Amino acid sequence: MSELRIAVVGAGLMGSDHIIRIENRIVGASVAAVVEPDEGRAKAALAEAPEAVWFPNIEAAIAAGGIDAVLIATPGQFHEPVLLPALAAGLPILCEKPLTPDSASSMRMVEAEVATGKQLIQVGFMRRFDAGYQSLKELISSNGQGELLGLHCAHRNPEVPESYHNDMLIFDSVVHEIDIVRFLTDSPIKSVEVKAMKRNSNNHEGFNDPILVLLTTQSDVLATVEMNVSVKFGYQVKTEAVFENGIAEIGRTSGMNTWFEGQIGTAEHMSFKTRFAAAYDAQIQRWVNATKRGEIDGPSAWDGYLAAAAVEAGLEALHTGQRVDANYASKPAFYN
Amino acid sequence: MSELRIAVVGAGLMGSDHIIRIENRIVGASVAAVVEPDEGRAKAALAEAPEAVWFPNIEAAIAAGGIDAVLIATPGQFHEPVLLPALAAGLPILCEKPLTPDSASSMRMVEAEVATGKQLIQVGFMRRFDAGYQSLKELISSNGQGELLGLHCAHRNPEVPESYHNDMLIFDSVVHEIDIVRFLTDSPIKSVEVKAMKRNSNNHEGFNDPILVLLTTQSDVLATVEMNVSVKFGYQVKTEAVFENGIAEIGRTSGMNTWFEGQIGTAEHMSFKTRFAAAYDAQIQRWVNATKRGEIDGPSAWDGYLAAAAVEAGLEALHTGQRVDANYASKPAFYN
Amino acid sequence: MSELRIAVVGAGLMGSDHIIRIENRIVGASVAAVVEPDEGRAKAALAEAPEAVWFPNIEAAIAAGGIDAVLIATPGQFHEPVLLPALAAGLPILCEKPLTPDSASSMRMVEAEVATGKQLIQVGFMRRFDAGYQSLKELISSNGQGELLGLHCAHRNPEVPESYHNDMLIFDSVVHEIDIVRFLTDSPIKSVEVKAMKRNSNNHEGFNDPILVLLTTQSDVLATVEMNVSVKFGYQVKTEAVFENGIAEIGRTSGMNTWFEGQIGTAEHMSFKTRFAAAYDAQIQRWVNATKRGEIDGPSAWDGYLAAAAVEAGLEALHTGQRVDANYASKPAFYN
Amino acid sequence: MSELRIAVVGAGLMGSDHIIRIENRIVGASVAAVVEPDEGRAKAALAEAPEAVWFPNIEAAIAAGGIDAVLIATPGQFHEPVLLPALAAGLPILCEKPLTPDSASSMRMVEAEVATGKQLIQVGFMRRFDAGYQSLKELISSNGQGELLGLHCAHRNPEVPESYHNDMLIFDSVVHEIDIVRFLTDSPIKSVEVKAMKRNSNNHEGFNDPILVLLTTQSDVLATVEMNVSVKFGYQVKTEAVFENGIAEIGRTSGMNTWFEGQIGTAEHMSFKTRFAAAYDAQIQRWVNATKRGEIDGPSAWDGYLAAAAVEAGLEALHTGQRVDANYASKPAFYN
């Protein structure tokens, strides 16, 4: 297969980004179909991918043929009705996180995938493709500074829209740490606890931000997560790892240093788009390459399920103020 | 008074350091007396302060006259029997932290001081004199990045002797953060909670290090403290402050940068002696200057009492795994 | 044209890198031909580009048809016999630096290109595509810190093979600064002067390294260049720019920070391959994109000629110890 | 001698700073006399040193007795008439740089000192007491990265008064690098050359700043010095050292890091007063301590002479644009 023909489902913020990415920066793939009910969005997307065909729904796209893989970029609550027909058609899928909004529906996706007899779903936890996290993962695996004892994570956004509410801190944002902590430690989240920080007075009424989330893995690594979506100064995602014999830190901005008006300065990111641009590109290039080999090369549907279950524990922890254990089904042998 | 004549009580590790400091780096003061029951230690100390006189106990030193102030550098459990006669003699005192080991005895010291009618006790929380913490305090006070919402502290030692045990993590080490968090926020610690991190396998049996301590101030600022005394790589005390509109960080090592063998490097501290050398000097110089004016210029006996009460909450939190509120007596008007 | 079919000339170190790059990381292009007299090298290259055809010389490749563009990756002294037939065939060319080894031959290439009536040659000064230099160029253009007054450049390699000799410091290495200083200042090099630094005793006999090169632009910007190819610690290319009101610096390594064994460290590059990996990719992607539009998007044959003439001044400066002015022919209107 | 009684000569900018320093931060010394013809300045100085006595000239101060040492803080052209009577009186002297304005007068001071039979003069090249330069000196001496091959120095001021003129770039400012390069390399300056950088248009008419100065030591180390006194952003003095096997850099600002308004920032110095505050203190404390032992502990009159002779070469280099060798008399055995 020389060129992977991709159907991109959803032409909103993330979908249109992915369309531009596939057309301009990904080798060996092209956008063959845009699946989007909104005609205006669809047409805007087609301007970036002139050879793609517009379909109002995934069933129509599959029926028309001519697609080798599906990239799902709609919000999480709309994933299941796309995943099921795509799985039924035996198509490889890259599904933006979350796999689905809760563990029950995620488990249904796992079961549907198992039923196909082949791993077809990769979930878009793109941080796993970030050079910083990969360096850290290597240091952990090498045991170069002894065993990993703890992690301090910070996830800071300059601002969020008014529609962003308390629960989204967990299911939309902390979900990234839930996955990456597991990726780094190779151990699922055992329990979640949420602590209030002093509320940022710039926030809209009823929105309590920032928070401190404590994640403990089954391997007993404690991860602190400052989840903070209205800190104005910039966009920052960083992790400090505490080992038996040393410390490592990733996520510090780099670039040109300036000396100006009494200060040494380096520009901070203002958006995930620049902070994780290379990670998004790497994720999709590796997915394209793996898909051509008939494999996935990243987090699986099972990873998506584990994240969904840990998010449920996180939401309960947020609501109750208690430490809440995550409940996981047994891992199907299929994913070993 | 041209030269402040100081009696240094205790000529162990800290005491002998202070003797060298006063004799060589502090303007307007000299060591007039060394109070130390151990003759060997006393003689070693006198070699650094040849004009000082040796006394086996504080009472003898006071009786002999010729001292203007007292610096107490013995372990905390021995402070009370020195403080009381020194207060009775109306002598200004710089007392190494902790004031005393528990809140009941600290309250006795407060009462004894109040009875003298004059503030005579300053407690040796020397971090308040560190340039980094002072910069951070200024930024908080200026409101330059909005209100302070949270703090992330790390207190890391390369190693501790075998005699160092679990409770010392709180009363010997975290006590510094208990004071500095209050100093920075201008608000006492409301509650303490302790979380286990994965245990460092290099530790001696029964010693569970590192830990994560959560301090909440009465003003609702949450401070996370990674307390870690066996991390080998070096000695590091740092604080990251989260404001409504920005972030600030103090405690990063500075000095010569080298490019060598594939790495850009900067030497990290290996001991509190270099990390806080300037803070110790500044603390004592300012105490000497203030003493000559009949004042104190640093944390008071009341600050010492507040720290002792918060440490008690911390110990209970360590032992029970629960969030524990600190109990404080009412502040005597004397300290307003 | 959907896919640009490229003939790569030379399958040595640089050529094989470019073949892997085009096949795996460049969108919209493929290696259609490998032009390489050495059969072993050619076969190794074809393993990376299985659909490419092997030709022993450029004439055969052109005669066979099926190529849209030529990438020349042989040493500089072999460029002219490839450039001339490629120009005659009207093929767009990306030619590794230097265009040719001296200004007379470079001028012949300029004339041959002018004779075709169209700009076909782009020269591989890839630093122009490095994010650091581009940030610096933007700051200069914006006048954000006032006018640029001077540059301090360092070009440091861990080591070079024994075959590397004194003149190569200028024509192989400083040639990069000759081009980038002109790119940043938008002004050609007016004069060159070379100063000895203390000789590195690790060097092979007769090789005098490092040296200090002073470049002055026609716009009066002075650039100092420390050219140093045996400094062991790593590979570093950096530039500090002095403006009327501030300073900017590019080229400092970034990545994971570690605290280990008494030192804060960040890994330094050990090779141009990692330092400029992204610049090489960007250069070729932009060349492919521009070529499809019938344009070039980078340094032209005229830039190659200017560099060759400044290198000649540099060699004379190296040999004589004098300040030497560069001599340039008038710029053909063709390049305006 | 318990307290060194110092006569401070000159109560201008530097002199009054030194008076405050000695009275408040230097152990074992006090200002016993202020020698200053201007009554207003003298009275302002006496407010900082209430026990000092005012004298209009050095002869009167010596005649009155009661002084153990002399600190000369007047401009260089006024040093000789103070140095001679102080030497004649056998008093130890700390003389602000330069020793005298030219090599002939400096040689007279050397001869006058030799005639006393004892080293009495220390010259105020305070950079030798800066922690950064001392770290670098240790690295050079240890040979830890191989031999030193070259130095890149930058000396940047935010601005200078209109009275500051071209020659002052050499005799007032570069003189610091002339001394410190010799201190670091343990080898006198062999030759000096000056290159124009592009002129800063903010400068007053006739003032050509910045310049690049090339210093070569007798041991063949080449030092580049960017001398730049109107760069607005701050005050910066830094040195990058090139070794056979690595690089080291001193002079980068440290302190609190902030993330604010899209930028990571650290405050830069704005004046030599903060940049070298600790160096000035250390210089005077060590001079006081050494003086009590009957020694000097810093640059000697001979160092002052060597600097004066190299400055003469530097001025000729500035005026002629040529490389100029420094001429030195033979070193008297007295200084070995």
C-alpha cells in the first residue's frame, strides 16, 4: 500500500488540524474522506484536502469505499457510533482521547475490538510521542538514577472558555496525566484524591481552579498533579521525576534567550498547539507507518479503558474529597 | 555598645559554626563565652575565639557577667533550661530552631518571655534571611502576579545518619517549611496531611522516606512539600509559587556553567552549609544589629510556638495518615 | 505534479542521509534515481529507496527520464560536472554547500543558470532553516532591540578526522558562518581576518586549531567566529547577537534536565546530525514544495557565489594573517 | 591589633561606598579618618562613620597619627600624591584601580615601594575576588578540561555619562579585563588590538561604542573583549573560557525565575554595585585580614604597573587600528 487513505471524522478544531497535518507533514498518507455533518466545516476542510470526498456520516464513507483507515476527531461522547461501524468494517482507527466518556462504554469498545480478532484501535494520548516524556521514560527504564519514587506534574493553561466546568478538569485535562503516569511507570492508577488549592479569583463563578490531584500507581509511585487552567502566563506541561539517586525534569521551554529591559527571558508556549506540535506529528506518522504494517504503535483501546476507569475514580474524588480507588475489569488476554 | 558580647551555648556542629561566623564575618559582635559541658568541644571552640571564656552551664556564664546576649545552639530538647535563666537575666537570645520540642513547652517560653515585659527571643528559622525566599516574599507582597494560590516545595538531602528516624522528617526538617510557608503567606498552618511516596530502597530498615506533606494555611493556600533526605545527588531546597497570573521559582543552583563530556553542567549544593551560608550570616548580623537597638529582627518566640503546634499536627498526620488540624492558643497581645 | 521524483547524486554520508530523509520524512517527494559510480554505495542506498533506479552518472539519469529534480550530495569539487548537465536539462537542483570550491567556478554556474532564463539552483546552507537562526533573523528584522551591532559565533566540533587540514577550517566550516552572517544581516561579507588562538595540543601535527575569524559585513556589523573542531565535549553551534538595546543568544541545548552526582546537567549534542536534524528536514521539505511551484525557497546560486568569494578572502586571511577584502562581481539583474 | 584603623582618601562615589562597607560589613576594621578636601562630601561621609576624623589632605592625617592603613578612592590622576606620603609613612595601602594613569608614574610607585623594603600597596582589581572568576581560575589551575586556549569576555553597561569618551573604554573599562585575563592565565598581556563594531546610534556624537578588543597573553591565549557601555538592557560582565576538552562560562545572572506574560525571566543586574557587591566586600575583608598579618592579599603595585603598560598599548591600538605590543620593564626581584 503506497499511500494510506484516511477518513477524518470531525472537521472542528482538532479535525481540521489533523487534516492540515496529514496533507502537509505526514509521509505516505492522504485525506481521502472528510466525515462531518456540518456543511460549512466540511467545505473549509476540503479546501485543505482538495482530493478528499465529503460524507455526512461514517456509514456513508465506508459504503463508498476508498478508505484504508479512520481518524476520529469529534468530542468523546460521539466516538462510539463511529467506532462501532469502523470496527465492523475492519478499519484501523486512531481515536482522539478519550476513547469514550466512561468506563462502561469504553469496555464495550474493547469487547467490540476483541470480537474483530485484531487490534484496530489506537487512542490519541499524544504525550507519549513527546520527546521530553520519551527521554524520561528511557531514564526510568534504564534505572540510571535508581527506581522512580514519585512524580510532580504541572498542567497549566492560560485560560479556558466559560463552558469549561469543574468535572472537565478531570476528564478533559487530568486524563492526560492519568495516561502518561501509567505510561511512565508501566503501572495503572490505583487511587485518586483531589485537594483544593486557593481559588483563582479570575475564574467564572462556580469554577474552582486550580486543584491538586494525587495519583498513586499500583506500583506505589505517588504523582502530584497541579491542574491549573487559568494561569494566564502561558501553556506549560512539565514533569519532575524523583528517583532514589537523582531528579529529572522535562517540559521547560527552550529557544532564543534575550537580555532586554533588565531581564533574561525565554518565550513560553501559549498553547498546546506549539507545545505538542511535534508530538502530534510523530503520533500520526508512526500510526500511519504502523497501520501499513497491520499494527498499532501507541496506546490501545485497553489503555483507553483504563484511563476511563481512572477518570471515574477521579470524578468521584473531586466530588467527595475522598481518596477513591479505581476499579478495573480483568485485562483480556487479547491485549497481552 | 560598641561590640555585642555573645555567649554561645553548645559547641557542637551548629555552635562551632556560629562561633567561627561571629568571630570572622559578623561586624560588631564577638564571642565572649562558650557554654558547653564537654571540655573537648569547649577547647576546640576556644581555639576559634581565643578571648572567650569557657563555662560549663549558662548559670555560671550569667553569674560571671560580661555577656550581652545569648545564642543557643544545642539540640531542641535542651533549650528550655537555657532559655529560662537567660530570660530571667533579661538577656536577648537567638535560639536555634526549634524553640522547644513541643507546643506545651514552647508556650511556657512564650509566657516566660511575656513575663519579662520585653521581646527577648528570636528563633533561628534562617530561611527567612535567604535571598531567594526574600525575593519571593516581595513578589507575594507586591501582588505583582496576582494572589498566591499554592506552593510546591522540595527539601532534599543527600543522606542522613542511621539515627535519623521517621518523626524527624517532620520535627527536624518539615518544620522549616512550616515556618517559611507561614512567613511567605503571612498565615498560620491550618492543617497537615502526610502521604507516602514510594520508599527509597537505600534507606535503613524502618525508615520510610521520601514523604509528601500537604500544608494548608488559614488563608487557604495549599503547599505541597516533598520531604526527601536520602536522594544522594545533592542538597536542594526550592519552592515554586503559583499565582493567579504567573509562576515563580526559587532555589535553583547558580554558578559556573561547564560544557564537558557531552553535558552542560552546573554544580549542585551538597550541604545546607553552602546552600544557606549567606542566610546564616545575614540572620546573625541582623540579630546583632537589632539587639544593639534593643529589638529582635526575625521570627519571635510566638513564631516558635506556632511552629511547634503545627509540628504536633504533622506528627499526628504522619502516624495516622489523616488530615490533622493544628490547635493554637490565642496570640498574646504582647506579640502584636 | 503529485510526487516530486528526485535524483540523488552521491550516496555517501550526506547522500544516504538525504535518501532516508526523502523516503521517510518528506511529503510529496520520492527518490527516483540514485546517481553513484560506486556500486556498493549505490546498492546500500537502493535498500532505503527500493523503487529508485541506479545510474552511474547524471547524464544517464537524465537520458532515462522520469526525474523532476536533482539533489547533489557529492563533495564540492564534483559539483560542476553535475550542475551543468542538470541545468542544461532544465532541472531544479538542490546542491549541497559549497556550490563549487572557488569563486571562478561558482561564477560559471551563475552564468550557466542565467543562461537558462530561470532560477534552478538552491544551495544547501541548511542553517537558514534552523529555528534558532530564524528567531534571530526575525528579531533583527523587527528592530525590536534596535539595530544589530555585532555577532559572536562559536562553531565547535568534538573532533575531525586526520584528513581535516587547516584550509578546511575556512572552506568547509567557516563557510557556514559566512553564509549565515550574511543571511542575518542581509549584507555580504566585506572583509575577513584570522587570528590564532592557543593551539589545542590534542591535534595532529601541522593542524592549528582553534582559530578566531573576524568577519565584517558591508553594513559594518562585526562578527567574531570561534572555529574549533577538536573540543571533545560535544557539537555546538551558537550565536550571540549584540543590539543597541539588548542581547539575544541562540544555539543553547535544551532537553531533559537532570540532578545527579552533585550536578545539574543537560545533554549537549555530539554531532551536527542531531543539532541540525530539523533544519535539514525543513530545508528539503520547503525545497520540494517550492520546486513544485516552479520556484526556489532558499539560498540561490548567487548566494553560493558570494560565499565562494568570501571563502577565498578567508583563505588568504588565514595564510597571510592580514585583513583581506572580498572581491565580488556585480550582481546580475537576474537575481534581483 | 584588634581593629584596623583606616584612613579613607576621597569621599566621592567609591569612597563613600567603601566607608559604608567598612563600618557595616567588614570585621575588625573601622574608618578612623576621612581625607577629603571638599567639606560637604567629608561631612556626608562622617555621618556614616561618626568616630572618624576629617582631614583635608593625607599629610595632615598621617601627622595626626591614629591610622593603621590607607584606602585610596580618588580618581587615578590623584593617586601619586597620596601614595608617596603613605609609603613614606610605612602605611599599608589599598589603592583603587588604576594604580596611576600611565606606566611611567606606575613605575615610580613601584620604585617607591621597593625603596621601603616591604610590599605595602594592593591595587583594587576587585574582580579577582568575584566567586565566578575564582571558580574559573580554579578550573584553569586544575587542568580539569585541559589547557586554556582562549577567552571570550563581554563587559556591558546600560549607559555612561556624556563625559565618558573613547579612551575611557580602554583605561577605565578594558583595564579590568587586562588584569583579569592576566590573573586567569598567569601571563601578562603581550599585545592589544582594537576593532570597531557597528556604532550604537544612541551614543553622543564622537563616541564610538561598542568595540572589540583582542588581547593576547605571552602564553598565547587569545582573549576577545566586547567592550560596550551603552547597551541599555543591564549591567553584565561575563567570560567564556575555551579549553582543549570543554568550555566554561561565568557571569550569568541568577536569582528567582518567573513565568509571566508569555516569558520565563530572571532579573539582570543594572549596575556594578549589585554585580560585584560581594567581590568588593571580600576584597576589603581579605585586605584587612592580611594587613593585620603584615601582608597584602591581592594584586600588587607590580600588577598595577603591568596593567598601566598594557593600557598604553591598548590606547595606541585604539588610535592606530594596529596590533600593538605592550612594553614592560623587568620585574624587580622584590616582587618574586
